[in-house]
Amino acid sequence: MSVIFQILPLIKYPLLKPIYKAYYPLAKVKKNERVVVGYQQQTIIAIVRFRPIEQYTLLTGMLVVPDHRQQGIGQQLLSYCATEELNSNCYCFAYQHLETFYQQGGFHAIESEQLPSSLRQLFLRYITNGKKLLPMQYKSVDMA
């Protein structure tokens, strides 16, 4: 069954609340974020948010509903985002066990010192709180 990806209009952001509450309860969608979703039979099964920080973008809150995992939907979502959202000013703080997943989507691990200052401060705050994260930067195929 195919998945349709699109940028979610702001007016539809409330649709995300029950999904995040069920599967990713600490996540909160903010109005200044851009959200890309994957629909299957008019049901949202995949979400990723892009949070603006100065002139940069932080990919955050990526979720594929558990019943739809291990089917390549996350990679399809990243591929869609590569044409719509991703550029070299886009970063993510990946859980260490997801490094390969994000590498397949065009992100490359970097040292925290390579992060722009505003993102480095945020990253350091996260890891100080005990999160096992890896800073990554998107590099298009042309830049690799």
C-alpha cells in the first residue's frame, strides 16, 4: 500500500497531538515548525518536524507509527524531505542507535564542535540531561 507524503498545513497540526501522545509523549508540535507527514488510506502513519533555529533547521520528532515500522517508510519520508526540506543547513540530533538510518537518508555524523553555536548549545543541554545523541548534518549527494 502506498504512502503519500506532504507538508502538513498549520490548521491540521492538532491532528498530530493524539499520535504523539500515544507514541512519543514528550514531543510537542510548535506553530513555527514545518511538519511533513506520510498518509496511508487518509491516516497519518509518519511524521517529521523541522524546527527553525536562526538560519538553520533541526530535524526533530521523527515518528513512524509502530505498526508501520520496518517497511522503509522512514527512509521514504526522508527521501521526500530531501526534495522539499533538506539542505546543508539542516541538522539532526540522532539517537546513537539510529546513526545508520540517518546516514542512509543523507545525514553524516559530525563533532559537536562543528555545530553552529545555537545548535551546539541545545545539543550540549540535551546530552547533559543524559540523552545519548549524535550530531548529524545533512549533505546532499552533490556535497558528499
